[in-house]
Amino acid sequence: MIRHIAFIGLGSNLDEPREQLQRAFIDLDKLPDTRLLKQSSLYESAPIGYLDQPNFVNAVAQLSTALTPRALLQGLLQIEHAHGRERAFHNAPRTLDLDLLLYDEVQLHEHGLTIPHPQMHLRAFVLQPLLEIAPDCDIPAIGRVETALYLCRNQALERLADVL
């Protein structure tokens, strides 16, 4: 069985966001033929786009998986649904958002699935937790995560204290 490395962005700003992310890490580890390898610290960030909503709690997970990118995406959508995710409008508040950021060195653009995630290099709340767990990571066709994060240095981000 061929294993792949995937990185997943996690975000929540409704219904106890820290707990939503902690449960999501467990759910990711339960996906078929998938194991959670690493999880970042939790970070708080201001909303983007629609600003009249609570701040977000974000993190990144590293997975080892035998799932295809499309099958992994389907699993992520099922986890979101199980957490009560509703898509009222673009950038709406949410109980859980799971984004497939990277999948090996794959570059893919299909209906409903683009890898690398098309906005990840513009978001400190993705780049900082990714850099924490994968310091040598590169984004295909973009470059070093560290460089992308430097270009996002004006975005406020706060690492949250670890919950015991």
C-alpha cells in the first residue's frame, strides 16, 4: 500500500473552537488507511473576508494516508458535516473547516479540488502552524513556507497556550 503525506488546515470559530479542533484531530486519525502523524499548536486569528464574526482558532495536521486526494477530501467533508458545519455564505462563521493544503508534491486543479490549496501561501494562520510541524516544507510552485510566512508578517496571529 502506497502511503502519502498530506497536510490539513483546521479552523473553527463556533461552538467551543478549541474543542472542535481537538475532536477533529481524533477524527482525522480515524479516517480509513490514514494516521495522524503531527498536529500543530492552536493559533487564534482574526476573520478574513466577512469580519462580523468571532476570531478563529486554527491548526495544521500532518497525515500519512493511502487515500487518494479526492477520497481524502470526501473524508474531510464528512468530518465537517459530523461537526455541524453549515455553509450559509462565503467566509461565514463555522464549527469546523478542514482544508486539504498539500498532498505529497502533487499539483492538481479539478472541479472542487485544488492542490496546493490556492490561498494557503497568503494566510499566516496556515503557514505558521505548518512551519511549526514541517520546518523544511515547500509549497509546490510557490516555494518555502518560511518565505511565504515572512510575506504575511502583517497578519496578526497568536499561539494559544496548550490545554492540559
